[in-house]
Amino acid sequence: MRTIKLAQPGAASLDRRGNLYVADEQDNIHQYGADGQALNVYSPPQPGHTAQIEAWNTAKILVFYDDRQQIVLLDRFLAPLTEVRLPDFIDGQIRAATLAPDDRLWLFNESDLTLRQFDPTPQRLTLSTPLDLIIGRSRPDFRFLRQYQNNLYLVDRTSGIFVFDNLGNYRKKLPFTGLTTIGFRGDELYYLTDSTVHFFHLYTFTERTLALAAAPVRQVLFGEQYAYVLTAGSILVYKM
């Protein structure tokens, strides 16, 4: 349908309206309509590496800067709402962060291997789940965190996807390795490996695949009507 020229697209996310949010090589956040039309741009006042964008919440978009350990919340027009400087509340290095439906923040602390929940309104930690016994003797490489349909998914590139309930209690692990990010569409979890998209049904546990013709693909996102394929210099928009 459309090719969007964007050098080195990075972290990306979709909201419930189908809008696409993508960070560029200067860590500006670009907002596009579902069909790929440019809408807004957020330029951070200070440099920082955009590790994750989470836009599924209809009212707020989370931007996590891992190098300066900061979370910025934007409204749906990319205007800043609030900032959270994580070292003011947590000792250690936060590796992944996401926004829960109730506006609380889920944080993975790599230093002590704990999953923490933070409420930004009273600015206090509310839940903590230690992961050292769950992980065991493995050397994890955690990359991504996302809450979806009352479950929390923590992606470990080494061993798979750790699944927790919405209170941070460990449930199971999905054996999908080598991943840096995952996505969800309906009742399916999807991920990209070697230019092939794998769809895993969360309840029937069935799997299906979709081969991509576009060369080298960095990331894919699926909305209700459109799919977005991120390459090194562009975003390809396809009609579903």
C-alpha cells in the first residue's frame, strides 16, 4: 500500500486505533495513521536510546530510555504528560519496561533479577517478584516486556518467553528462543525469525507461519487491517 522512508527504524508499537509509533536513528518518535500517513513527531529534549515504545493503552504512550533509565509518558498526540526517573525509586539497572492497562508500570530489574510494579501516581513500588529461582543457573538475556490479556510476557533471548499473571505470579515459559521482541493480534502471539512470521495461538496452542518476501526484515507489526514491515531504511505498509 505504501512505503515510508525512515532511516534505521528502531523500537515500534501499535495502539488500539491502528496507529503506528516508531523511533528513528535520532530517537525521534514518529506517529503514523493506520494506512501509513504521517501524523505527529516527538523529539526528546535530551538524547537517549529508545529501548521500548508501548502504545496499546488508548490514553498514554510509554517511551523507555534504557541508557538514561527514564520513562516518558506521552498522550495520543505525542505531547509529554509526565516523566519518571527510575534511579530515584529503584536501585539497579532496569532492562525492560511496559505500561499496564491500569496505568501502572512493569519494570524488570536486571541487577537483582526482579520483576517490579510501580505506581506513578503515589510514586511507589507495589509488587515485586524475584526471578532467581525461576531462571536457575542459566544466563538470561532479557530484551522485551509486554502485558496482554491479563498476562505479562518477559522475553529472554536465551531460553524463551516467561509468562506471568497480572499480579506478577509466574505461570509458565514458552520455548521460543532467539527473540528480541514479540507482538499480539487477537488471541495470537507472533514473532519473527529468518523472514518468517510465526503465529502461536494463546489458548489452543496451534501454530502457523507466514513467509515474508521483503528483504532483510528487522521487525513486523500486525494491526486489524494493515501489516507493517520494518527494514533498514523504510517501513512497508501492507493491506491485510
